[in-house]
Amino acid sequence: MKKVMLTLSSIDAVKVFVNEINMLPYDADLVSGRYTVDAKSIMGIFSLNLSQPIELVIHSDNDEACDKFIAKISDFLVK
């Protein structure tokens, strides 16, 4: 399991993120406060408070694949 913080500050950012995460063969969730949604659900993402950083949780034991995916979405990571 990998956890990273990210920001999705625009509609275009959410679209790009959803397109990328849907190529990932593992389950992933986004956590904002006490709410957790499927990271592959665009409607679920828009139900979160996107004005604050959100936590991405990737449910996989394959650290190499997770690291490659995280590198692909590096534009969204909280620095």
C-alpha cells in the first residue's frame, strides 16, 4: 500500500488524473477528512473538498508499479 498527498485544483486536473488512474490495475482510494471515495470515480472525486490536499491510497504490494504510477502523476503531488 502506498500513500501520497496530492492536489486536484481544476476540472482539467481531475480529468487527467482519472484518465491516468484508470490505467492502474490496482484499487485506489482518495481520502479527504473522514470521506473516502474510489479514485477511479470522477463523480466521487467531485464530491470531495478539492480546495485542500487529498490523500491517494493505492492498494498494491507491487512497490515498483506504484512508484512508476506516482512518477506519472508527479504534477499533482503536494511538494
